Amino acid sequence: MQTSKWKTILSWALRIAAALIFLQTLYFKFTGAPESVYIFQTLGAEPWGRYASGVAEMVAAILLLVPRTAWMGAGLGLGVISGALVSHLTKLGIEVQGDGGTLFYLAIVVFVCCAGVLWLHRKEIQFKF
């Protein structure tokens, strides 16, 4: 029973951390903050990529915070954040517009959190065709 309690606490901590980071970035994506516009212009995906990633991150955050759908949110979050990490490593660089690598490091935190949630909830994953 003790293991179950720690699993629940760890799951909530990872889910909340990832969701908060996703939700915090929505403001910048949806308001057209200069940093977000620069990133998506550099990637050749402005504005549609900025809006699409914002919607995907919002959905992932909501799914992460609902216990029954945490694994879905983690999976979606991993997909979205993997794209961000690949973009940083190929086109953007680790540091974007003098941020000291903050966006890159936050992406790593989200990746680790979502991977942890997916692993913790692996027995709940269901595929029905």
C-alpha cells in the first residue's frame, strides 16, 4: 500500500509540473508574443504552427490533470515536446533570443515529466479498435 501512495504522489507532482509549464506557455503563443512569433517564423510555421502547438499543449495539460486521461495527456505531451526539443536541437539552438536556454530546459523538464507519467500509468493504456 505504501508504494501505491508514493506512486500517486509522484504521478500528481509530475502531471502538475508538466501541465503548469504547458499552460504557462499558452499566453505567449496565443497573444503573439515576440519570442513565440520569432520561434515559429524561424521554423517556417508562423502563425498556424504557433496556434496548433498551443491547442495541442492546452489539450495535453487538461488531459494530464484528469486522472483517467493522464496517460493520454502524457503521450500527447511527449509528442508535442519532442517536436520542440528537435526544433531546438536542429534550427533554433539551445538559447533562443538570449533566454539562457530557459525554453530548452523547460522542454526537457516537460519531457521527463510526461515520460514519467506515461511509465507510471502504463497499465492503464488501452487501445480499442
